[in-house]
Amino acid sequence: MGTLAGTLISTGAWAQVSVQPSTDERIERLTNLVEQQQKTIKALEQRLNDLEMVGARGRGVAGGTGNSAEGNAGGAMTAAGVPSLAQEASPATPGATAAATAATAASATSGSDTPVVGSDARETQQQARVQSKDLVYQSEHAPLFERRLTIDSGFIYSYYDRRALSLSGFLALDAIFLGTINLNQTKSYTLTYDTIARYGLSDRFSMDFDLPLIYRNTNFLSGGAGGSASNLSDATLSTAAPGDISMGLYYQFLRESGAAPDVVGSIRVRAPTGRSPFGIKLVPADPNNNNLNIADQLPTGNGVWAVTAGLSLLKTYDPVVLFVNASYTYNIKRSVSDISSVQGQVTPADVKLGDTFGFGGGLALALNDRTSMSLAFNASISGSTQVTTAGVTQTVIGSRSNVATMTFGLNHVITKGWSVSAAIGLGLTPDAANYTVTLRFPYTF
């Protein structure tokens, strides 16, 4: 009997040893489990990022409620309506339990500690990411649709350089020009400081108000001083005054979800509060040069009421944000007391500035949690201006314009609620500014 018992014990021990996996197999199994867990964590983080992108800006998930299928499957919902990451990765499921056990075993085997990011640091990082996306959202799309106030103040510097060749004479024998040739050059820069206040009225409506202050400086240069075409003379004129104030109202037709983009419509009204361009007189700047006649003052506004209707679309493909927009501006016809540029002459008229069609698009790319860059193209095409005097309507020659710019931007989150946005725009058409430099500091309360 003793021999039989010993044999059974030996057989059981041998079976136990034969079933026990080797050290290499255990390490390989644990490694596979750790890799699986890392993939699961990355997938959950990506899902959380996508939800935050559409939810944290006050837009929310379309039709999102606490009774959604995701909420029932993932457990309780957070205050923002986003399934808790800790609940979805909870070790309550067999796969999560095995992965957690494997991660613990791998840590013990390696003999090193795994760095853990604190909840406060993670929350700060997430806030910076959301704030960076909000900055792109507001600058390229629409104000935030939540009850928060954003004050956006900044500077815009624009530089223009225009040259015009004027001929006064006639052609002899169809080849020889007899007369005078004058070269006129205008160098101008405009510095605009404006403050934009944005506020979300509801989860669908938002509004903003823009108050610009404008400083203009223009240098006029012309040949013909002293009766010689080779002699030049110039004059400089500058002015500082408020520009045209405007107010806009935005409505969110469609919230971004799935394959659907974020669609926002807008209506903007601009008031002629700036210095009007009508009735400005031309005065001689140099008594020795009859060719150099300049305006007695520079305008800072368009001089008419205008209404702009726009549509903007935005779609997120993390880390890229795509956006397109289109708008149409209707300039309201206005009666002015004087439209003449001749001193001592007053000519009342009805003025109808040409309407403007604008369109553009671009993309923004997140570089890290706090910084993003953008590339955008914008164009606006304006029709001819018509002037009616004494019942006769005339089209102002050369009043049509085509302005196109390519803008490179950089956005950075400084602190919670405070960001900086910089951009450089390059003119692509003769009617556009040579270049523009923008620096803005939006702050969200």
C-alpha cells in the first residue's frame, strides 16, 4: 500500500510539473497581454479625445443623453455626458482583469516602477487640448455655443504698395510717343486694433460684437516736380479714427457627429461708424508738382450699411481640422450729401457699392496639447460701384476688385482661458494687401 501511495504521489507531481509552463512561455504570455492592454488604452484614449472634441466646446454629441446605448454599455456617465474612461477599462471584465494582472506581473518581473500620471496633471493636459481646439474653432469657424464670454483683442498690420504709370500725349507714326510719362506710387500701411466680444446665448445660438480702431499712414510719390519728369516729390498723410462696428449672430444647424460636419450659419450687420470715403477732397501737396494731388483726409470705413450672410462647415479628423466657408455681403444703397472730390464743389448722389462674394477654406493641425498651426485661403470678389446723380446712373470705372490671400497661422495656449494667435497673410492678387500680420490674445471667462 505504501508503495502504491508513493507511486500516485510521484505521478501527480510529475503531471503538475509537466503542465507548468516554462519561464519563457510565461514571459511571452505576459508580454502579449501587456501589448493588448496598451492597445485597449490607446483605443479608449482616442475615443475619449473624439468625444471631447465635439462635446467640450458646448456642441455636444448629437442627440446625446444619459440613456444612450454607449451610456448603458459603459456604465455611468460623467457630468459632460462622456462615458468614464475608468469605467470602460474597469477590471470587472475578464479581459481587463487578465490585462491588469499581466501588467502587474510584468512590472514585478522587470523590477522597475511604471510612471503614473496624476489626475490633476491629466486634467490640465486635457483642458489645454480642448482650449487649443476651441481657439481654432473660434478663429476659423464660429463662436462657442455655450454660456461663456470670450474677449478677443489684437492687432492687424497691413501693407500696400501700388504703382501706376500715366501717359499724357499721343502716338506719332504709330510708334513714337509724344507727351509726358509720369509714375505714381502709393505706399500705405494700416494698423487696426479691434476688440471682439463673443458670447453663447444657448447651445445653438451665439453672437459677437466687433469694435475696431484704425490708424492709417499713406505716402504719395509722383514725378513731374519742377516741370521735369525725372524729378520726384512726395507727401505723407496719416489719420486715426474708429472703424465700422459690426455685430453677428450665429446659429448651429448641424452638430459634428460621425461623418457629418459642424454646420453654422451666420448673419452680420455692419454700421457706417467709420470716417466715410465720400466727399473727400483732393488738394495739391506740392506747389511745384501739379501731378501730386492727395486726399485731405483718409477714410476708415465704407460709408454704407452692409448685411452679410455666411455659411461655415468644420470637420475634425484628429489631429487635423478641416474648414470651408462662403459668404455674401449686400451693401445697402445710400444717399450722400457730397460725392465730389473737387474743392469748392458739392455734388449730392446716391451710392451703391458693389456686393461682395467671399469664400475660403483650409486646415488646422495640432502639433501638441497646447499648440496648433493652420493654413487658409480666402478670397472676396466685389462688383462695380454705381453712382446716381441728377437721375443718371454711372458705373465707377475700376471699382471692381478681387482680393485673395493665403494665411499661415499659429495658435498657442498660454494658461487656462488665455491663448495667443498669430498669422501672416500673403496677397495673391493686385487688389490684396502685399502682406498682413495678425497678433491676437483671446481670453475666455
